[in-house]
Amino acid sequence: MADWTGGSVRLLSMSSKKIYLAAAAAIVVGLAVLVWVRGGPGKLFKRQDPSKDVNNGIKASEWKPEALKPMIQRVAAEHEALKPPEGEAPPTPPGEPPLEEILEVTMNGWREAILSRDPTTLAAVDAEIESKPETYKPLLMELAKNEPDPRVRAFSVRLLGRYRFPECFDLLVALLGGDPSRYVRENAAWALGELGDSRAADVLDRAADDDEVEKVREEARGALAKLGVK
């Protein structure tokens, strides 16, 4: 009887321990679930506060619109400094210069190239004039008529003949009959032949017979041949 009773007591003691252990385990699990639900896994495993920015340690709650105010104010101040004074129009970006300015610069460069005997610049300006001869026609006529330097006048007359402007007829006739420069008269005779206007026959005939310079007479005869006059 004693052995049975003792065995029963030992069995009871063992069963009680198991019960206690199971109860303790249940309590621990319950507490873990409670912490998880209330605080998330971070508190259970003591993880870094998720409200921290791992890059700079600033709390997410600190990123508010008010934090951007200093930057906005600085940009606004810089923009205000760039504005023109009140009443003044904002500056316009540089564009292409007016056509009159382009023509003036071109013809001045052409004139200087003739005077300095600069063939490179002269060829470049000739190409520009050739690209739009009608645009440069009034300027060439003005130079042929009023330019003080005879070489510039002669070059201008040559271009007028090259492009066969009929409006230049009267000017070329006047230059052939009365310009003091032999080079201008020579080029005027050639240019009249290029125009092909038969009205130039009389002035060309006089130049072919009476001009004091052989080269001018030669060009006049060549122009008459182009007109079909012998």
C-alpha cells in the first residue's frame, strides 16, 4: 500500500510540474502576442525605432511643410532680385540683328577687302552678295555712283553687270561716258554688254572710237559684239 501511495504521490508531483510548465508557457506566449499587437515586432525584438530615418536620424514626424519655408523664402528672394525695376520691361534675349545692319557690315567689309587687297574676305563677301543679289543691288548702285575710291566703284560696276540688273542701265551709260577712272569706264562698257540692251549701242560706239584708253575701247567693242553691232 505504501509503495502504491508513494508512487501515486510521485506521479502526482510529476503531473503538477507539467501543468505548471504548460501554464507558464501559455503566459509567456500570451504576453508575446500582446506586445506584438500593441507595439509591433520592433518592441518585441528591440528593433530600431521605425520612426527614425536611418540616413540622418530625423524622425518622420519632423518632415512637415513648415520645414520647407526657409528654402522657399530664399528661392523667392533670388527670383525677386532678378526682376527688372518697376516700370521697366524685362530684357529681351539677343536675336538676329536688323537686315540694314547686316547689309551695312557686309558692304563695309567688302569695301575694306578691296582697299586692302584681301582676296579671302573679298571672295567670302562676293559669295554672300551672290546669295541674294537683289538685296544688295541698291547698295552696289550707290557705291558705283558715289564711292570716292575708283577701285570700289569699279568692283561695284562689275557686280552690277554680273547680275544683269536692267535698272542699272542709265547709271552704267553715265559712268561709261563720264567717270574719270579708266577702270570704272572699262567695267561699265563690259557691264553694258552683259545687260544686252541695244540702247547702249550709241554710247558704246563712241567709247570704242573716242576713249583715250585702249582697254576701254577694247571692252566697248566687245560689248558691241555681244549686242550684235559691228
